[in-house]
Amino acid sequence: GEGLAVSARVAPLGSRLVLLLVEDLTEARRIEAVRRDFVANVSHELKTPVGALSLLSEAVMDASDDPEAVNRFAGRMQIEATRLTSLVQEIIDLSRVQDDDALVDAEPVAVDDLVAEAVDRCRQPANSKQITMATGTTPDLYIWGNRGQLAAALGNLVENAVNYSPARTRVGIAGRRISGSGGDRIEISVTDQGIGISERDRERVFERFYRVDPARSRATGGTGLGLSIVKHVAASHGGEVTVWSVEGQGSTFTLRLPEAARGRSPEAGAGPDR
Ligand code: ADP
């Protein structure tokens, strides 16, 4: 068969090349399976709010002589429509961070700006739960990256911290520089005093559509896509995101990203003078 012909042809080059070819095929198959899975998940996730909207619109029609009921159903339709909108938006965001080369539009991005934007985005839900947001960043920190993607990533982490914390707790956002042999990196951590994540779930929360508690996630408008967006953004920037957590006590999500040295790319800036 085809496989035999391939191995016969490359045999003189040694078995390592054969292994590479096989691995390549396996990887292609894996990617295809992941894609198929994703489409199935998206369809399933879309069906929930669409189904609810359809039932609710029927209920509105049936209740046409009861204005109070019409109002109640209309209110629920609005909630489902909002959910649908944010789901579609997150699917678009995810496909963008997966397909675009994040570093094509890379520039030095001020950490202070990113933190301020993320805090702003969560101010309303934080206020309504009386959650205090405390920020502390070393001045003059710049990340080399795509502003929109970095803002989306940090925004998701802060949003989660607020969503998965009880009232009257604290969310801390800290930014600092850490020096390493491969150049300086910027570390941004988001710490909450929330419900925490079990060890088993910590491995899975970065997967698309994975939620520890689907009902709770939906109630707060969650889509299960936020952390997979964060993970993609970190990876495409040559960085990483990690989680540390104690169940019932809280979690810390940490982003580590390349520093932009003096407004230039990390390669250009990583001279011996630093
Ligand atoms: P969601 O839209 O459901 O928040 P995410 O991808 O952002 O989706 O997160 C996946 C799951 O990880 C959440 O449903 C939640 O169970 C868990 N999670 C994320 N952040 C936190 C946090 N700060 N504290 C506790 N659990 C969290």
C-alpha cells in the first residue's frame, strides 16, 4: 500500500524520517478531529439559546391577553438574546486568535493600560457584588504583542475572577518584570478569593467549552471559551498562562509574556546593555 511505498523510499534515510511522517499524519488527523469536535460543540451551544428563544416567542403569543406575562417572557428573551450575542462574539474572537498571526501587528503595549482596561470592563459586575479590585504594577512595563488580543486575554481573566467569587471579596491584579536567561518577561497575575478549582479541573479549564459547573457558568453569562482564548493568546505571543488554586479559597491565573524593551521588539532590545 501507500504506507509501504513511503517507508521503502525513505528507508535509506533511516527510521527517524518514517517516524516523522507518521507523526505528521497523526497530528493532521488530530487537528481534523479537534475541528470536527469544535463544530459539534458550537452547534450544541447555539441550540440552547435558540431553542429557548423559540419557546419563549411561542409563550409570548399564547399570553397575548396577559401583559404581565408578556413582559416577563420578553425579559427572558432579552437575556437569551444577550447570551447568544456573547457566544457568537466569543466564537469569532477565538477563531481570530487561532488564525491570525498575533505578532504581525505587534507593538509595545503598556501593562498599565491593559490593567486599567480590564478593570474598567469588570467595574459594573464587581461593584454590584461589592468586590474590591486592587491593582499594583511596576511602572513602565511593556509587552511586545497585539494590543487587542492582550486586552481580551487579561479582560477574560479578570472577568472570571469576579464571576467566580462571592460578594465582598478582593480581586488583585499585579504586574512585574521577571528576569531570565532568555530575556526579561512580564508577569501579570490575577488573584481572587473565589470558589477555586480542583486539581482535576485545573487541567481542563483551558479546553474549549469546558466548564466546571455549566449551570453556574451560564448564569454568569459564561461561554466556556474565555480561558481557551487566553491560552491561545499567550501561546501565540511566545508566552504561557498557568493556574494555581486552592478549592474554596481562591485562584491565581498568571500570564507570562515577552517584554518589549524600550519600545522595540524583544529580539532588537535584548542587548547586553539591559
Ligand atoms: P466561562 O465562560 O464558563 O467562564 P472560561 O473558559 O473562562 O469559561 O472558564 C472555564 C471554566 O473554568 C469556568 O466555567 C469555571 O468553571 C472555571 N473558572 C475559570 N476561572 C475561574 C476562577 N477564577 N475561579 C474559579 N473557577 C474558574
